[in-house]
Amino acid sequence: MKLLVVGGGGREHAIIKKLRENKDIETIYALPGNAGMENDAVVTGIGAKDIPAIVEFAVRNAVDFAVVAPDDPLVLGAVDALEEAGIPCFGPNRDAAIIEGSKVFSKNLMKKYGIPTAAYEVFDNMEKALAYLETAPLPTVIKADGLALGKGVIIAETREAAADAVRSMMKDKIFGESGSHIVIEEFLQGPEVSVLSFTDGKTIVPMVSSMDHKRALDGDQGLNTGGMGTVAPNPYYTEQVAERCRKEIFLPTVRAMNAEGRTFKGCLYFGLMLTKDGPKVIEYNCRFGDPETQVVLPLLETDLFTIMQAVRQEKLSQLAIRFREENACCVVMASAGYPQKYETGFALKIPQTLPYNAEVFVAGAKKKDGILVTGGGRVLGVTAVAPTLEEAIQYAYEASDKIEFQNAYKRTDIGKRALAAGKEV
């Protein structure tokens, strides 16, 4: 079997490593991949948004199955194009990927079908948005409608900050055309939970819950990033909460998409807030989250490729999907200065073996004169699995301490909040 995985970050590396556990898979092509994946996949360098080149490559190399992981190619219709060329795919088609591609669509979907979420208003006129902000409750949340590399959300504490956010999106176009339409919504409070789920449009199977750490600095300070680390499972996500989410959010979402003629098949991500009024949806993603995937997939016991085939064939109900009853922690090693200005090109020293069988997922690396060097803001995710959360955190940090590159930065408190929560729950 020859597989193709579209994408080039830590999430894709985690997917590739898990797929490699299936002995029937001989070759995995990564498009574009990165130099740190070369031991696990054939890195091609073909851009994740270059859909004609992806299809041509898949056909020319007689690929048996494709996995489209990032949001951009999914929203652009990569799955549609590959399937049309005769390549079976894991991932939603363009019509279904709109659940992430447009926040206006997803908010309106939740409102129409009674799925709990924050109160909101939609604007495509800047002056009307600014007028609304004069009386809107604070803090308030301003979201660009389209994709913005996970950074199109601004939480404003003051009216001045809220107005600046609107102008930056709608006038200055800091997120390009994604900011032409915006959502202004109620600020929710409570613990956040990420839940990835497999769905074939009929059955939905939630994976192990996780807790992301978006802020750049310790103590959840600093700018929002793509994610500085994760732990799984999330202690706030109890059996009672999970059952409520299944009934009030997960199943209704799948049914709503079916009712809209946009059947979703793939990995559907639920970003949840556990408010005093119950769980509410903050956001949907149409794919595996990053870096949540780096803690969820190491806990998966069932063969990932078998699951992906079942999703495409709408046979998910026939599988018993199992996860290890352990804990995982991923510590992201980034370039100092991320997510703003940072330097790259520094030699990466990763030992062949790390303590506690920790895994390294490479997010941003390239080759320079035959040497692996840093090539992005987020460079690595170091994941450890252990019987307890405390041990998983300890092991992930001890393993990350063995890895060296100039300008390396990591938060020192990944999982701290989860440990405290575990004592409360």
C-alpha cells in the first residue's frame, strides 16, 4: 500500500508515525512534509495548497489512499479533486469543510439547529460593527470569518481594543479577505476542552479529550499561538460532561450537516467551553487539531488506517475503537520570539533515543548543507505517555531537555493547570 499525507507540520508527522504501525503500508509520501520527517516518509516538497500538483503526483505514483490533514487544502477542495481522480481519501469534501472555513456558517448552523454556543452578531460593514461595539458587553470576542492560520480571533477587554480589532480585520486586512466578514460574540468563561472525533456522517466516535495551551508565555500570558503544548485526557471532561456533549453537541452537529446536504466524513474537532450553563461550542475545525493530535494519537490502540478506511466507507459503526487508559503530554519547542519575529537555521540536535520512549514530532525543520536545522516558529513537539498525568508531564520535559538548538524556547508549565484541575474534579 502507498499512502499520501497532505501537510507538513507536527500534526502530519504524528499522523504519519501512527499510520506506519500498519504493516501493509509500504510507503508514505508527505506533501510537502518537512526535513525532520525523512525517516518516516518520502518528503516531496509539493505545497499543501497546490491541488493540481497533489492530484498529478497521486495519480503518477499510483497512490492507494490519501489523507488531507490541514484546513486550507480541505476548504479548497483537495478531497473532491483527489476522489474525482480515483484516489480514496480521508477528510471532508469542500462542502463539509465550510464548517471551519466560515465562522459565519458555523455560527448560523448552531443557531438554526439549537447547538449551544456563544451569543453573536455577524457584520460585513465596519461602521455597523463599530456602532454595535459601543454597547456590547465586555470582554468581547472578534473573529474573522475565514481561515487565518488559527490566529483570527481577538479577545478585547476594552471598547477601544475591540474597535481596533475590527478596524485591523475589516480595514487593514491583517487576515486578508478572511476579515471581510466578522463575528462579534459573547465572551464565555470556564475550562476549555478539545475533542477530536472520527465520523462517517452516520456514526461519531469522540477520541480522548485534551487541553491545549495557546498562549506563548507561562501562566497563559502573551500572544495566542498555534499551541505551545497539550495534555490528554482533560480532567475537566468527565463522563457526565462527555455524555452531555454527545447528546447536545456531537450528534446534533453531524445531523445538522446532513440536513444541510453537507455530510461530514473525516475528523471533526470540537473546541468546547464548559460554562456554568453547560458545555458550549467555541469553534469547529474540519480536521485533526495541532498540537492536540500529538497527544491523542499516541494513546490510540486501534489501527488508524483501518479507522480511516471505515470512515470513508461509512462503516465506522462496525469498529470498536480503543484508546490506552494512560496520560500524554506534549511540550512544544519553539524558536524564541514566536509567534512574532524569530530566527531560524540553527542546527537541531535530537538524540537517537530519548528517555521514557518519548516521541518527537517535527513541525518546522529543513536541511542546510546536509544538516537538520530549525525552519519555523514551532519546531518540535515532544510527547511522553505514562500511567499518570504527573509522570507524563515530567517525562515530556525530561526528554525535551535532551534536545538542543540555538534560540530554543518552551513554556515550563504545560499541564500545570490540568494537574490542579485533577485535584478539584
